[in-house]
Amino acid sequence: MGSYLSNDIQEAVSAFENGGLVAMPTETVYGLAAPIGNLELVKKIFSFKERPFFDPLIVHVHSIEQARQCCRHWPAMAQDLADSFWPGPMTLVLEKSEKINDLITSGLSTVGIRMPNHPVALKLIEACGGPLAAPSANKFTRTSPTQQEHVLENFSNEDVCVLSSPPSSGGIESTIIRLNEKKSVLEILRPGLITKEDLKPLLEKHHYQLRLAANAFEKAVEAPGQFAIHYSPKHPLSVFEEGESLPKDFLVLALNQDPYVSARELYMLMQKKLPVGYKGLAFILPKSRKNLSPKEIELWESIENRLEKAATK
């Protein structure tokens, strides 16, 4: 059985009961979901995605109370972060509770938790009565899906109920923030739509320092998106700045000057089908950023993070 489209939450719940998975839309990208208490379905996430078991999954919740139940301890900083940015594109990494199996966290003592800002995702989590593990609904290291058509194509041979939705409004994955209360440190493990600029008021309030994690992992994967090669389309991809000479046999795609628009369109453009005679995609980055706000500059850094990992090595 292949993937199929549905606009019925109860049909999605039935898909879980019948041993299938559900692709749920979020404001960032589509996620491939399974209830955290059904380990056989969680294993199917890894097998359907062809994802190694050492790459941890993000847990999606319907409420802050659900998030608290997934954690051993819920610091005041976590509460303020959740109040400020949930529902929204922020994943919090905290020490996990006994509710979270090691399979979900790849043996780590911490878990990444997020409350998505999408009515369909929230309705599905509520209907299931508990959190859902849900990485992006793509094959491992491939481009994340922001449209239902992407998911149907990615899992044409797997039993996946794809919940119908317009394209994702955010377009790139959540910012992943690890919270270390003892050291009063926030560490960004993956950049995204929530930026350092957004976090400044809470850092000052709680007297926390901010650190940025290295892109590639050394000893273990601490969060999704840390591989040196990731988000890759089916075709070769190169990145250029305005004014650079371009390969003639590459389809040239100029990113919008507005980083919010570029983030929303990025994965859609990366999954464009090549016209006959073309060998790959060439993305052109806007050269001038003089009139951008600090947050907009950081959004461009998040976009470039995705392009750098997706570019043909």
C-alpha cells in the first residue's frame, strides 16, 4: 500500500491503529508521525525514512502540560521560552522523563520537544491523546517536504496517511535550543526561524549565555540537522552570489530578497523538476543586506545553513 491523501483526522488516527504512519503538516515542514507510546510505529519512522537509529526524533505536543510530562525537570527559562514561542518553530531540548523511550532519543538522556503552530497537527495530537514523534517526512538526508505532493512522492510505496494542507508557511525546520539550567546556557543546535535576536530579552531576564553548536557532530548526533550533508535534492545543487559566473547547464533560481519569502519557498524550489538538458540547480543569493534588520540577517544565515548542507560536495 502506498501513501494516500486525507482531510479526516479520525482517518489518520485509524491509520495508526492499523499499523500505518501519518504525515502531518506543520508551519515549518511536514512531519512523519507516530505516537510515542507505540514503539513498533516509531520503528517504522526509521525504516520508512531509511534513517539511522542514532539520529534522534523530535516529540510534538499539544500543550505545555504535555511538554512538561516529557521532561524530568521544567526550568523557569523553559516556561518563558514556551510562553514566548509556542506554538511555533522552536524545539526545546531538555532532560527527558521516563515517558520517553531511548528509541526516540537515540539513547540520549535529553529529548527535543516542540508545539507546532498548525491547526491540523494540533488536532491530530489532541485526537491521539498524547505526544507524537515526528521528524520531517522525507527520506534520510533528502530535502524536507513543505507540500503534500512532496510527501506522497517520498512515500509512494509506504503506508502513510498524508493529511491535506496548503504549503507550509515557514518553510524551514524549527530552531533547536538546548537548555542547560546548571550552567545558565542556551545552545542553538540548529538555526531556524527563531533567532538569537528573538532570544535576547529572555537571555537578559534569566542571565543566560548563548552558544552556537558546530554544524557537524563529532561523537554523537545531538539533534536533527547536524549532519554535514543534509536536505539534499535529487539533482546536483550549487550556490552562487549575485554577479558570479554560472554553469550553463544548471537551472538558475534567484532567491527572493525577503528572507521570510525565501525560507518559505526554499524547499519547494529545491524539489523543482529539471527541464530536459539541465544537470542541476544553481541558487543565487542576494548580495546586499545593508537594509536588513538583525533578525532578517540571521534568517539568511539559517537559509544558508540549509543550502550549505544540501550543496553537492
